[in-house]
Amino acid sequence: MFTGLISDIGVVERITPRTGGVRLVIRPGALPVDELALGESVAASGACLTVVERGGGLVAFDAVPETLARTIIGRWRPGARVNLERALRLSDRLGGHLVAGHVDAVGEVLARVAEGQGARLTISLPPALAPLVAEKGSVAIDGVSLTVASAGRDRFEVALIPETLSRTTLGDAAPGRHVNLEADLVARHVARLREFAPLEAGALQAWGYPAGGAP
């Protein structure tokens, strides 16, 4: 489990094809590689990966076909910059939101405009993910915990503050770039529940919600 608060940016050193997948070797910028345990989980631009080797300032992960098919990892090349976050400790502050590191879909940056000292990104919203992304809700983009500024049927917007621009790879996100997307965990489970137990008329009122929406 992660928080979506990026602690470091790494650089892809090499990518080696392996049977049914690839081995990724990443050089973190500040992450203490020698402290990483074999088998530890690290989020790489939002995708939860397992440490299989480490040492000499490098850390290696294996990516299987499912990971390559559902994330942007298959598009990475040596030199690519990657957001890194170690797994959450139970004693840590939850400054972002609960992020599983299970990428739901890949989106595309459609537009970027300056907004004050920050920037606003417009990102495509795959149909299967659209019901899970709501205005003022949470979303993880390349592993970065963000608040949805506005949401439509096929796109949504996020506002990036200068701190986010300087500390994550979203600082150089431009139109045409593909990004990993993970919807809020709560939204995902509520949507799944509704598939099996559709809300009936009056159900919300029975649970204490006011009729006709918020007062």
C-alpha cells in the first residue's frame, strides 16, 4: 500500500527481455538502495513492483506480461525518469490517499496550461474508469496522489502545484504523453458493489441521506 507522495525520481538504466516479460534496472536518485529488502514492494510511476536485486546504487524489478499490458512500463526506454515510492508503514502519516499500486488504465495527456505558478493537465479518461473518477475525488497519476479538479465522460483535469511539478515526473508532462492511472480504492469497490446490489429507490434515504441530494 502507498500514499501517492513521491519520495524520489529514478532513471531507467537498462531493460532486459526475459521469458514472458522484462527485467527493469533503475538507478534511484536519493532512495537508499542498500536499505531495500529483496521482496520489498516499490511503486514505480504508480505500478507496484517487487525488488529482485539491489546493489551498486541500482535496483531491479521483473515486469510480467500483465504489467506490461496494463501500464506504461512497456513504453519505457533507458533514460526514462520514474517516480518512486516505498511501501507505506502502518505508523506513517497518510498525507495523500490510499494507493494500491494496481494500475487501472493508461491515459494520455491531452493538454497542459499554466495556472498561476502551477499547471493544469487534461487527461483522457478510458470508459471503464470514467465512473470511478469524480470531481474533488482522488486519483493517482504515475503514482502521484492528486485531487480531481473537474471530470467529464472522456477526460478529467488536475491542478498541479509547483511542489508537485518540481518533485515528480509530471513536471515535464506534455500533450501526447501516456500516464498510469489508478482510481480511488473506495470508488472501485462501491462501483463493484453496485453491480451486484443496484441501489433501489429510497435506499439512500434509508441509510440517512437526505432526499433530493445534499441539503
